[in-house]
Amino acid sequence: MKISDNDLSDFIEKIGSAVVVCRTDLLVCACNTEAAALLGIARDEMLGRYFVDLPVHFLRLDGTILP
């Protein structure tokens, strides 16, 4: 079954969690408003950018930033 871009957008918008969808090369191809709000970045700013280039950090349980 093939899912359309519109179906995917509707699904991730209604899922109730922050969702960022990346291609295998980490280019952001979809995200929802919950993710944009959590990351403090407008959806339009995230789309088409590489996830590693976004101003986000992953944290360890102790709060230190993962390299």
C-alpha cells in the first residue's frame, strides 16, 4: 500500500507527539507542529534542512549534551 504525502502529513499532525521524518541522509522531509513547538523552530525552517544542521541537541540522562 502506498501512502500519499497528504496522508502522511495528516497522520503525523494528529498523532499527538512530536514527529520529525527524515530521509536516510537525514534531510527533514516532514514534521508536525508539535515537533516545531518543542524544538522552537518553525516547520518551514526545518523542512528541506538536514537534521544535524538544526539547532537541537540530544541529552544524556544526566543532562549532558551528546556529541
